[in-house]
Amino acid sequence: MSEIEKNMDAQRLKIKAYLDEKKWGNGALVRLTGYNKGDVSSIMSGKMYGTPYVNNFITMVCEAYGIK
């Protein structure tokens, strides 16, 4: 796993923690990003990773919610 993939995985875990804290589901991310539900589920579960598509999603969510 490359350094970028490790960083994105850490950010994905922070997003999951943020959603848990707010008691929100993945549906909030679907509405925010416009990504389809299946892709959001795969990204948030860690099944889909390491592509620009995934990295853009994670970056977009972190910027939108102020997750550092």
C-alpha cells in the first residue's frame, strides 16, 4: 500500500468516525457528493481504494465537513 493509499485510508476512517458521531449514514455522503450509493458503500467499507475516483471522493468529503 502506497503512502497516498495509507493517508486516504486514514481519512476514510476519520470520515466514518465523523458520520458515527453525527449518527448519519452513507446516504448523507450520497446526497453531498452525487456519487451513487454502491460506490459510496464500497469506498466507505474499504473495498474500493487507490484510484483518483476514490481519492477525489475522500478529499471532497473531508473538505466539505472540515475533517482534518
